[in-house]
Amino acid sequence: MSGIQVWERSAGVRSRLSRWLAISCLVLPSFACVSGGVWQVSERYYGEGPESALASVDPEEVRTQDQHLIEMERAIALLELGRYEESYDALYQLSQGDSSESGTAGDAVASMVINDAAADYELEYFEQVYLHTMAAVNALALQNVEIAAHELDLGLGLAESQPCEHCRYTFTRYLGAIVGEELGYHDEAQAIIDDSVMERPNHAWLRKEAARLRGAPPDSDNRAARLESRGGKRVLYVLLLLGRGPVKIEQGVYVPPTHGVAWPEYVNRGPDTVVAAQIQINDRKPDVSVELNRVLDLAQASLSARKTGLIVKESAKTAAQEVVAAQVEEESSYGLGWLVRSLFAAADRADLRHWASLPASCQVLRVELPDDILSCQLEYRGPAGQIIDQEVLDLPQEWAEGSLFVTRRMP
């Protein structure tokens, strides 16, 4: 055998080896795509509390593809700890970024050929809206109604542009209505809450609030007129983020040894420990919170809205995998092609990343308070109606009129 033939043969072997190593570099890391920093933060958050979640991960050690999601989890932990300004800043920075610009070409190839978890996390439709909703909740806790109004306007703008027919953003819309009322934009507030009533026509409390807003005066910058329209009373809003939000699990079909199709599905994380809250003032009948959004329903509707896209992408991925496997088989052997197909099937897993620290239920307590009330008791109720926790809300001494916003996250 001549030197030229030896060189050509060894070059071919090196080429096949390089191709095999390239496939291995794509496939093998994908087995770890559904573990690591993201799950560590959410597990610590629910298992040990928000302080542990914040301390659990060094941002510099997190995969680039997961950094946005890690910051979203940290933002909710900060919110629960009452560090509202830090939480708002984190969410604001996330809303300004474009995650589609991060990552590498290799990530894109891995996503197309292996699974979505190898690429940057793309927020579900409802997560995009709730990025602004949670920012607004923080802003309201800081009594910054103007910033909250801006965030809610952005969130509702996204909601209107999304192809999600069954996504009901009732909590976000209600917040938009009450900040509009607070700023004197009564026509806009009425329009927003009317949209909520159209979405939820059987929600009695929403209809009652819509009727209350219809009795408000026209748009006015006159604060005295706005206060007079509420009878001069102080109004306490408690924004409640209760329970443990839904979890993404994998559904799919695996036909050993070389074929597999997987897709994500949202299910209840449960069981919920806290299901409602109430305000107790002296001996009067408690004011009970009202649920405006069940996040599981919203998550399932959001995921369902992009199912067609998931199916198309999965079909394209299967075709791309077969092209790679056939090329390996042609250049090497049937056995190596079979092994590549088996690796693809084993690695073809659904992307189970999600915003895990979101609540199960978004609720509101609206209470009109007499001038002589300096504090009230906020009680959290369990599934059987029992009081499982409570706290005293000391009201600001300088609060003589208008609205006061309180935010609480209780997993």
C-alpha cells in the first residue's frame, strides 16, 4: 500500500472520528440539560425558603442558557423577603434584555438536533406577561403607582399581541384597572376591567368592581375629586401570591431503541398549603381574598397555544437526526449509525425548564378602612378554612387618605 493510500485512509478515519466526537459533544451534555442550577434554586426555594434559594447558586457557574431563568427565580425569592426594589430591578433588567441574542451557534444546532434544553430558555407566553406583572407587584409594594402602571401597560400590550386565545390575564388586568383609577384615568380603568368581565363573565366580584368603577367621575387630575368619589376612605389593597405554582413534566413516546418523541406538560405541583387570606378588623366580619388567576390554568393555556409550533419543530428535529445518523452509517458502519440513533432517542427529552417559583394563585384583598384603624390582622387560610399563619399589618401613621398597597408571597 502506497504512502498516499495510507494517508487517505487515515484521513478518512480521522474525519469519521471527528464527526463522531462532534455528535458526542452535542448529545452527551444534553443528558444534563434538565438538571443543575435552575432546579437547585427552585428546590431550595420550596424546601428551605427564599434565603437558601438566593444562596444556592453562584450566577457565574450557571449555564448561559439558564441565566435569565435563574434571575427570574431569584426575583421571586427577593419579593418574598420584602426586598421589593431589588426584585423589581432584577425583573426590569430581564425585560430589557433579549435572550435570543445570547448563546452560541453550537447551542442552536444542539437545540435543532438534540433538544430545546440545549439552547437559551424561551419564556412561555404567560411568563412573558408575568415578568411585567411581578415587576408591577413590586412597584406597588413600594407605592410607586406610576412605575406599576408602566409595567402593566407593557404586560397587557404583550397579552394582546400573543396568539393565546384562552390565556386569561385577570390578575394583570385588575391591577391595570386599579392603578388607572389611582392615577385618575377612569375611562381607561373602566375599559380594562370591562375586558376582564368579558373574559370571566361569571366572576361576581369582578362584576361588582366594574360597577364600582362605572360610578367613578370622568378622567381627572384632581386628587381631591378622586378621593371624594371613594367616600374619602382609605383603601387597602393586599396583593397575594399564594401557593406553589405549576410544574412542567415530560410526556412522550419512546420506542426502543432508536426512536423517541417527548413534549412538556404543566401539572399541579400541590398540595397547596395556603389557599386564601382574610383581613380581620376588630369584631367585624372578615374581608376575604378573591382569586383572579389560577396559574396552572394560565400555564396550560399558554403551552397549548404553541403546540402546533412544538409539533413542527419536533418533526424537523426528527428529520435532522435521521440525516446525521444516515450519514454516519454511510461513512462508517450500520452499527455506528444505530448507536447514533439510540443516543439521539435517549437524549431527545422535553425542555422542562420553567418559572417554578410563581404562585399557584394570584389573589386580591380590597378593604375600605375607617380613619381610626391603625392596624389590622392578615390571616392565611388552609384548604379546610383553618388559619395556618397570621401577621399584624401596622398601617403608616401618615396614611390619611387614598390607597395603600401591600404585597405578600406565601408558598
